[in-house]
Amino acid sequence: MKKTFLSLLLFLIVYSLFSGTRELWDLHFQIDVSAVSGFSNICGAETDGEYFYISNSVTNEIAKIDLSGNLVETFSIPNIPFGLEDLTTDGEYFYSGSGSANTIFQMDFSTHSILDDITSPIAIDGIAYDPNEDGFWITNWQNQLLMLIDRNGIILNQLVLTEGANGLAHQTDPDGNDFLWIYSGIYTGGDGIVTQYQLAGLIPTGLEYNVTSDFPDSHSGGLFFSNEIVTGIQILGGIAKGTTSDLFGYEIGVYGAAPGPPTNFSLIADPGGVPEVQIGWTNPTVDVNGNPLTELIEIRIFRDGVLIYTDPSPIIGAECTYTDFAVTSGLFQYSVHAMNSFGGSYVSEEVWVGPDVPAAVTNFYGEQIGNTLEIALTWENPTTGLHSGPFLDPILGYHFTNDVTGECYNLQGIMDSVVVSVFQTGGYYFTIIPYNCVGDGGAATSNVIYVEITQADPILSSSVSLSNYPNPFNPSTTISFSLTTE
């Protein structure tokens, strides 16, 4: 029987099999944005997945930088009376505030214009868009307030931070959990530390990092989260503010999905009578979520849990075959695994190689013979192998068991019936297993046969067994008893 499994493996384990170890807080990029932009008072940073955008906290200027750290352009947003602090985006437009005004500006960076503004309860240093609330988390480092407001400026949630902060970022992990990152530590004292909070209840998760350990003499600037700028990696990025300001990007997790299982899986044993197995399959085209598959790193084939073949360069959707020549007679489990950076899935099936043992007998039926202590049992012998393999070797005999008394016997030779004598009335049922030179075949169990004597009841204590040689269950042999009557 074919079985399909989704083996959603921990990414850090799977990835280490392919290309070393990925670790939390790996620094994926570091750009001296002071030198690149020419700005002297950099505060905010955000990305649309294609470019970085850097804000100037004393002017209305924005620097557009490509993902390699090259300046694309600088532009101004007219009608902003002060500089821009932290930046955030809702995926379409960008938003920022000023530490000197209670206003959030909605901006279109493609047209370099203000589209709208939102009146805020506080002057804004840090800001992060919350897609679940369609609102904004905002903070001011001077009063240490943290608030969630909607697009009308109405407060939905608030609390007081223990330290001033300049940067906020909203994160949704691959499991759909939502977090808020806070970048605390300002120029008046304190290191630049990023701390993760679970949004439900704003509870610290215990995950935090001292950015200043990588960027000495810096403090917190703006913050952002993205899973678009490094394939498969969740990035927490931001500005380490100092004499010169750096744009950083730390790894905080991974995203993506494992491939779906291979399809059209087939096993052909003993083609042309040769002891080998031909394995066929089609590489997956979708991931486990049903989305188009974009990455397929390896295909692996296992026999009984042992790796026997690896394709290091599989093609998505390709039809594939592999022949296992190193196999002997017996039952084997084969599985084909599709792997990528996020895990794997596989399909599995059993196949019998070489001559097979007999399948179970069919129509195994018993009934009492007249008003006697004898039971006639009949069956039909199998014509196929137990495991669908070639049934080439004839039946040599049967293992026969009285399941009520526990007595076991060996019936030699091929037959399709037997007469059994029992010692007393009652219900009986039997199990029979045919065998050949390969081994024991399938088991079959008879119906329950009720033996009753209507003319006289046997006295069990007076029974004597006679003449049961050579085989009590040979069709031509019966067991005789001498019974006392009353």
C-alpha cells in the first residue's frame, strides 16, 4: 500500500545538511549609509523588497539605495516642515512622523509626495504598521510611551516603556504569530538593544540582541522587518546611529515551505525475472501548501530506511527513474524524498522482490459432520503470492491450529480439505497457513463451528484416544474415541 508523508523538518537541521549552519543574529548585511547617502542625521530605514529607503531626521530628504548598497537617488518630500524619523510601510505607501510634531505622513515614494496625514496623540520617533489592526504602533523616546492607534488617530492600546526607543518593527512569523520589535537605547545613554514582544499581551519573548556589540558607540535608530530581501530568511533591519550611521540586517528566522511529495510513484520488481527494482516518480511542482514550488535541492531514495541514491540537482516537475540492482529476495520498503531549504516530504511503498510465499487460502469453512464429534474443513488454495510477487514455488504443506485448544499441527502436501475430531461439544475455530520453500504464507481463520450431540452426551472423564497414527489431520485419517454413555 502506498503512503504519502509530509516531513516538515526543522529548517536549521535541514539547512545544515546542504550548506553549513545558519544561526540567529547572523549579520547578513552592513552598509555605511552616512557615506552612501551623504546625510549627517540619519534616523529611519524601511524596504519594499527591492530597495532600502533612509530618512534624514533634520530635513525632508529620503535616500533610495539598492540591496547591494549603491545609491539610486535622493529626493525630497515637499510640505514636510521637519525631518522624518522612523519609516514604515503598509506594502503600498510609506509612513513616518517627526519627533517635533503629532503627525503621521502618508507618502508615495514613487511620486515623492504626501498623500494624507494622521493626527497622532504624541510626537513620533518610532513607528510600525500593524496589518492585523490596519493601524500603527508609535513611540516617543522622551516620554517613553508606546501606543497602537488606528488611521483616525484613535488609541487602541498603550503602555509605558522602561527605556526610550527610536525604532519599531512588526513581524509575522511562518506560523502566523505576530510580534513587535522595539529598538531601545538613545543618545543620552544605553546601548542599542532590539527586543521582541509577543503582540498578544505585549509580553517579552526573551529574544533580544545588543546591536551596539556589533556597532560600538551607536544607539537606536529606525527599525524594519522583511522576508523579501534575503531569500528564505526573515531579516530584522535598522539603523545603528552614531558619528557614522550603519544600516544592518540580522537573521531572526526563516520562511517558506517544504516541497510537496513526489507523484506518480511506482515500483516494478523483477522485470524480466531479474532480481531488481525499477523506481519511477515525478518531482513535485508545488509546495506542501499547494503553491508553486520555487526550490528543490535534492531527491533522495531510501530502501528500508537506508539511503541508496541522491540526486543533487533535481528539476522541478521532471519525470525520473532509478533502478536498484543491489537487492535480494524479500519484502522491501522504498521511499522517495523531495528536499529543499525548509524541509521535505516523501512517498513510500512496499514491494516484494523474487519468488513469493503463498497468499492466504480463501473460503476457509468448517461444519460438523452429522451427529458426531467430527468437523469437516474445506478451503481454496491461493494462486498468487502473499505480497503480489511471483508465486512460482508450490505449496508444501500447512500450519494448522485449533484456536480453542491451542493445539498446532503440520499438514504435509497440498490439499483442500481435512476432517478433525474433537473431544467434546462446543464452539471451535481454526487457523491455517500454507507454506512453500520460500517461507510461510498468509493466515486464514475459519468460521466458528458449534459441535452438538443430540443422542447422547459424552462422559469426558471416560474418553480414550485410539489409533491416531500417522497424522490426525490427514484427509484420510480420523481420530477415534471410546466414550462411556449413561
